[in-house]
Amino acid sequence: MRHVRGWLRSDLIGIPVTLLAVGLLALTVGAFFVAGPVAGIVFAIPVLLLVYYFAFRRQPSDLAGIRKGSDEHSHRVLVVADRGLEHAGLIDEVTRRGEPAETEVMIVAPVVATSPSHALADDIDSEARSAETRVEGTVQRLEERGVPARGHVDDEGDPMQALLDGLREFRANEVVMVPGAESGWPEAEALAGRIRREVGVPVTELGRPEPGGTRT
């Protein structure tokens, strides 16, 4: 299901081609019963070709175009978190490996619907406003420590997509993730393992909240 969502988001031709395939399938069935088996086979050929193309074409890697940032000039930290931005140890974690003036921080807050009704209506306005407030507060706290920081919300995807978008936008040499109660974090954590192995960017995950709302 995650692959289908990513394909529909990234491949603008996906939806029109899917509709075309459904239409051709309907014509194939109609031709088979109205004009006979030969006509049905003629209409079936384009459908089979489309199915073959989308089933077996080579998909680009999720990590295509992502590179580790250079360590020469500054320590570049990507923070992926939303409600996790309230984690008490986040600022210390971000600043502990380098001098404040030599550290750059980018915050990407994945905005996810907090209720089934919001998810069904694709209504995340209130969640986005809350995330923006958390981002602004975290940027302010970092700047008070002398760390240049900026950030924004990502309302186009889930935590995994926010991680990918952040790495493409900001060539980090370290990632700090703070899973919150939002959905989609297990996929982001699995992707973090690939980033460590394939890209060489260390990823630190601060404590996940327990069911009661406290952090580990």
C-alpha cells in the first residue's frame, strides 16, 4: 500500500494510465461478448502491455539522489519530528557533537492527521498550525544556544516521506529522529536503517512515547 501511495504521489501519469487501463478492460469485455473472441483479444493486447509495463518496470530507489553532507565546514543536522520536537533532550542531542556556531540545523515536521475523520477528509489544517508552532519554538531555542537553525512542516507525506524530502533538501551529515504518536514512524525507522547502511549518514532516534504518553 505504501508503494502505491508513493507511486501515485510521484508519478503524475499513474492515475490517467490506470483509468485508461480500466477503460480498455471494459472495452475488452464488451468486445468479447458483442463482437466475438477475436475482437476481445485485439482489445486485450494494450491492457496486457500496460499491466506488464507497470508490474515489471524498474522502480527508482527511494534513496536516489541522496548524499551525505561534507564534514569540512560545518556539522549539518537534519531533525525529523513533529510532536517529538517537545522532547526534553532534543536540543542537547542536536548540539552535543559540534560547536554551536559550526552546527547547522534543518527541522522537517511531518504533519499527519490525528483522527480518522481528519484523515478521511484530508483535513490537517489544525495539525499543520500546531506543527508550525513547535518548529518555530525549536528554532528559537536552538538560536538561543547559538546554533543557526531553520525549519518547516511537511504536509505532503508521512514521517518516511519527510525524512526523504529533508535529506534531498538539506545535505546532512547526521539525522536526529524523534518519533511521536503520529502514524508512519515504523516505516521511517526502517528507512533510517537503509540510510545508515547505504548512504553512511548516522541516524539517532530519541525515545518513542509509550502508550500512556510518557517517553522511554
